[in-house]
Amino acid sequence: MESLRLAVSHRPALPLPTPHSHLRRRHLHLHPSPNSLSLSLPISPHLTPTTRRHLPPLLASASASAVASPSPGPKPAAAAGGAKPLPLLISLAAGLAVRFLVPRPAEVTPQAWQLLSIFLSTIAGLVLGPLPVGAWAFLGLTATVATRTLPFTAAFGAFTNEVIWLIVISFFFARGFVKTGLGDRVATYFVKWLGRSTLGLSYGLAISEAFISPAMPSTTARAGGVFLPIVKSLSLSSGSKPNDPSAKKLGSYLVQSQLQASGNSSALFLTAAAQNLLCLKLAEEIGVKIGNPWITWLKVASLPALVGLLVTPYLLYKIFPPEIKDTPEAPALAAQKLKNMGPVTRNEWVMIGTMLLAVSLWIFGETIGVSSVVAAMIGLSILLLLGVLNWEDCLNEKSAWDTLAWFAILVGLAGQLTSLGIVSWMSNCVAKVLQSFSLSWPAAFGVLQASYFFIHYLFASQTAHVGALYSAFLAMHLAAGVPAVMAALALTYNSNLFGALTHYSSGQSAVYYGAGYVDLPDVFKLGFTTAAINAVIWGVVGAFWWKFLGLY
């Protein structure tokens, strides 16, 4: 899961209400309090045992290390009592059934078939959650080595993968944004400029996220470290409280609008989300190489993503309307907050300069021979040298190191399946089925994209979904005759858009749901409705735009 443990921000936040706050009908009146502080939490402390009951096992385990609560809480049951028996049995049974009960196809080697059975057990465990994600992935890795399915060097080969280390470093960049308060400052400026109405406020927050996303490559970090604290402060100041009927005054709408818009923000830039980088790496392993990836990505995604960003807040304003329509004092409150924050600090300037350098190298690095991971390493080195971050900050990013472990294992297993021919065998089987229905490549493209998207109901992690299924689905697209670059990028864009399907479908979904402003039935209803609208936008606008660009 793209999740991140974040430090408490000591920047002044949009103030909470004073005891005498009041609200006139359909207008927001805010009362500043200079002593207010913003708690930049990746998963809200409102994610109580009651709300947490609704989370599937994978989310509960994968996000455990990402929860930064004011005081230590009880450890998850799985950590105290070992593996959960029923999910463990089902996960193991899935792989054992394939290994010993399903006949091995003649074109598949015994080694490949055995690796497939271990991989299927690993994926089943990611869905069912018998253990935390990292622990279960390690068990899968151990099985491949202990059974001599893979040699040690091959099993651990992905730990030197450049993309995985780029993702790890992105967690540290996100911590820098939160620690310096730069992300909070940028978002507050957009509230000041666009926040006179509730709709304008939501557009200001959505646009500000898109603005900082290429330099803050974690959707979860942006949600928990920057935008949720602002949304909560605005909502509480309006009398809109979590887990209360007053939530619909303002908080419910702002939370859902920001969550649903974040998928388009993450799809707009290559470096806006961790899974984007992984997708291009997996595509390259299958033979689909995208030249000048940063620019190509932006050019292909720009029109449908921008249309999605413009449509989403207005769509939700109509189908999930807030009770408060006008927020005339929000700009003044934002201005007061900026005044309290003072001028841009030295560390913020260093953060700005470092991110401009990193993004420039990500864009132009290919022409001067600087890879994306080297650009990120240079940026992190600057932040460490100048004291914006210290090594303790990096060590405290437990989610980064956890991601390195389980992500490298999953990517390594998927890569070995490709090398041993399992992915091509599966894609050829699916291609034959599609051909039996006489489907053209555009029809096959639609069926495969929809299948890839809605299978995410079974996953509580965008990156786990990508690691498990991206290579196989891309191979199916290629076998069905879909243009290679179009197939690779469309799957990647979908890997961002399905992050708002449910309350457990991504780290940012858990963050926003944990705030307590949206009821579970509304989460599923709005997730599906917005997914359908995004499918139309990306399917129609994207199709015309990609035809214009010559992708097919």
C-alpha cells in the first residue's frame, strides 16, 4: 500500500472552533485561534475500533505501521497471536491446489509451475491477510528458496531494483514537505485564492494537490500530511463534526471530493505516485519501453486527467451536496494562517530548490545520462547535507523500509514468472478465449481494462495490485493486438483511478475514511459512481486525445 508514517507538523493550521463558535444558516463563520496546531497524521486518530472493523485484513495489517497516533495504542491481534488460522489455511490451499491438483500444461516447466503456486499463495495472503504484508511476503520468499524453486540471488534480485529505491526515497521527500510545512503553505494559498464558496474551496484543494504532486510522490502522504488536517480544521470550524449528523454540513463533501480528485492528480504526473514508476519498470521487462517517460506520460495523461480534475468536485457537489454552500471567511482565515506562519523559512526554500532540481532531472535526465533514481538520491543527499532532514527522520519512515521489503519480494517473484514464461503462457490462453468471441482489439482493450479495474475490490493496496497483476494484464493486451504503449499507460492510469473505489482500496482512502466524515454505504456508492464517470472521461476524452497523439 502506498502508505506513509508522517511526523507531527508544528505549523499553525486552520484553527479549530472556539467554545463560542456559531454558524449562520448556509454560511461559514470561522473564529481563529492562534494557539491551534495541525496534527499531520497519515491515518486519522478517528479510525476507531468501530470504523476499523470495516477494514479488510490486508488494510489493517498493511497500514498498521502507517498509523501515527498521539499515544501508543494496542498492537494488532495478528502481531500478538501470530497468523490468523482461517486466512492462513485458505492462502496455503490456493497454492497447494495448483501445485498438486491442477495438471501442469506441457509448455510450462516444473520450476515455473511451482513458482506460480507459491506466487498464488502469496497473492491470496495479500488479499486475506493472515499476517502483515511484509511478513507474509517474506514467508513467500522463504518458500521459493527453501524449496529450491529459485536460487538465493535470483529470489533477492529485486532488492537492487532502481524503481523500488526511487519509491523508498519518495517517502523521505514527502516527509520533507510535511516537516518543513511547505505542502501546508502551498495548500493554504489555494484556499486563500479560491475558498469563498464550498465548491471553490474544493477546487482550490484539488488544484493545490495537483500542483505539488510531481514533487511529493506519495498520494497517502499528501492526504495525511497536508490536506486532511486542512479539511478537518475547516470542517470543525464550521460545526461539521466527524461521526455526527453535522458531518454533511461541509466535511463529508470536502473529504470525498479530495479523495476522488486525488486519483486524477496521481495519474497526471509520472512521479506523483509510487505505483506509476513500478508500472513502467514492469512494462519495460515485458518489452514495452517508453522513451522520455516523464514528458510522454504527461502528454498522454494531460487532457483526460485535467478534465477529470475539473469534473470531479462539481460532480460530487451535485450528487453529494454539502449543506453549507458559501465559505466567505475561509480566505481571510487562510490569510491569517499564512501570517501566523511567517515568511518562507530557509528549510522551505531548500525544499523548493531541491524539488525543482529533482523534477528537472526527472524530466531531462535521460538526455544528460542521469537516471531517475540518481536524481532522487542527489535530492535526498542535499536535504541531509543542509539539515532539512536528518538520518533519524529516514530511519523513522518505517513504511518506507517495509515497502522496500515486501515490494521487492513481490516484484522479484513477478519478474521471475515473466522470465520463466508463465506470464506469456497465461496471456496466450486469455488471448485465445478473446479470439473465440471474435473480439476486435478495441473491444478486448475495454474488457481487459474493466477487469483490471474492478478486480481491485479484492485488493487493499495499489502497489500490491500492480505487482500481482500488471504484467499479466499487459501481456494479455499485447496478445490481443492492443497497441503496446497505449496498453501500458492505460493500465497505469487505471492503477491510480481505482484507489478511491472503497475505504480500503489505498492508503489515502484509509486516511480520509478514518477521519469519520463519510458513512460506509456512501463510500461504496460514491466510489463506484465516480469510477464510472472517470471511465467515461478517460474512455471518451482519452480515446480521442490518444488518437490525436498517434498512440493507435
